[in-house]
Amino acid sequence: MNASRVLIVDDDPAIRQIIATVLRRDGIAVDIAVDGEAAVALLQRESYGVIVLDLLMPRVNGLEVIDFMKAHAINTPVIVLSAVTDDHVPDLDPQLVRVAMQKPLEPRELRRVVEAILERTA
């Protein structure tokens, strides 16, 4: 596993850019997937220390990415980002999903969570 690399999966280009900029500023290597379909393709070729994953995306959504990960024994920690309120977020697999954060997000808080997970998995 590339314990220092983060995969950002979100269909919103502004959110992808904000997250990537904040993490790269701290020297964290980042790959970007524009949707769940692109994320699945990357996960078949690469490994990551953390995945930052939106739930609501076209084609392949975040829940389907998590299902793919479970089916292929990819145990990378996931930080879920969603505009859906807590009452509407489905039960997420606690083995994979370490944190669920609601949009709009606070970039510094996300960076803190990513760094904490990377430190624990290093």
C-alpha cells in the first residue's frame, strides 16, 4: 500500500480542487477521480493510504465504490463526504468508513482527519 497517497473521489471540480490543494500543501500525494467509475478503475491499479469519497455521484456512486472495495478485499480507510444529512446517510461499513463528514466541509478539519488516518496506518 502507498500509505502516503490519497485518492479524492468527487464529481464536483471545486471540491476536488480545494481538497487536493490543502493536502498537497502539506506534502501529501493526491490522485483524483471525477466519479465512482474512475475511482474503481484507479483502485484496480493503485493502492492508497486513504480515500476521500463523495456518496452522491453519477454512474457509480460512493456506496457502489464501497461495495466494490468490499468485494475485492480493498481495506483502505475511507472518509465519506456527503451533502446528505446524517439522518439520510445509510449505514456505512465501519471496517472501511472511518469518518463521515458533511458538506460543505472545512478543509483544515478534513486535512487533520486525513493526516491522523495516514499516521495510524503508516
